[in-house]
Amino acid sequence: MKKPKMGAAITLFLVMGIIFPACFLWAVTQGIFFEDEYAERGRPVTVTVVRVVRVGSTSDVTVKYKDEDGQWIEASCTANQNVMAGQTLEGYVLPENPYQVYCKPDMALKILLYALIGGVAVGGWAILIGVLRDRSKYNKLIKNGIQMRARLTSWHNERGMIDAQFQIFRSNGQEQIINITAMKGTPVVGEYYNIVCAEQPNGSIVAALDDDRLR
């Protein structure tokens, strides 16, 4: 058992569980106000997409529609969906700005965005809760476990961490090889290291390093 690192977990939690959802909700709120203004004061129009210029992940959409006098007007359009030339859309135009058309986002898109942000937020909280639980288990092991010296028999790098195998002797004198993950240090095969371990009711061994040379 390795000592859980709180720094990375807290950073992920702040980004995924608080900052990202807060920014999304702010953007949604601004969008709702924007949408309400067009729905309340705007005139509904049927527009035809004239051209779509895609730049990266955004699109510059130009449409045309007939005004109240039957004259064609070419305008920029906030489409809130993927569109193509020749497509017909329903939108709104404000009286003071006939060259800007606003189309409401598709309900399926709204649901997808809410589900996405909800999943990110839940993931952030899950990371924090999981690390807090592991940290509690680790602290409990360090406090209540048995201190002993264990001989390092082998080790290898595993995704930037040290997967080390130690030889210990259980309370009944039986020899056993256990795995403990270390974050840093230079392991020396045959060297003895301080560990803390506890025998579980099901017979398994839970152990953690308690040696500054390997943590």
C-alpha cells in the first residue's frame, strides 16, 4: 500500500468538481439570458444557411432571410448546432440588429452538455473521496500496524513508480513475499527496509513503507 498523495487529488477535485462546473454553469446562465432576450423581444424568422466557414472547433455561419418588407437580408447566425449550406433553420432577430440571427440550441445538445458536466463533477468528487478513504486506511495502518524490517528481494518500475517485493515473516513464522509500491528512492536488493503491516481477517497482508529511503 502506497501513501496516497493529496496534492494531485485536491487539484483534480478543484478543477473537475468545482471550477469546470462553475464555469459551465456561468456560461449556461449567460446563454439563458441571451436566449430569453431573443425569445421575448425577437421576431421569429426562417433562415437558409448560405455558407459555413469552419475555423478549428468553431463555425462562422452566414444565413439569409426575408424581412417584414419581403427583402432578403444576409446575416451572421449563432446556430448552436452543426449546420451545412442550404439547410433551413428557425431563429430570432432583434429589431435593432437585423444582421444577427440567433437559433436556440437543440434539446438533445443541452441534455448531452448537462450529462457531460455532471459526469465530470461526479468524477472530481469521486477522486477526492477515494483518496481520502485511502489516506484514512493508510494512516490507520501506520498507527495500528506492526513495525518490522523486511528484506527487498526484487523490484521494477511500473508507470513511474517502484513496484517492490519484500520478504516478511507472518506471526506464525511463515515466510511470505509481499508487494509494496514506492514513489521515490533507489531500491537495493538484499537491503532491509522499515515497513508497517497488518494481517487481515481473511489472511491477506496489508503493508506500507515506513522508511525515508523509499516512500
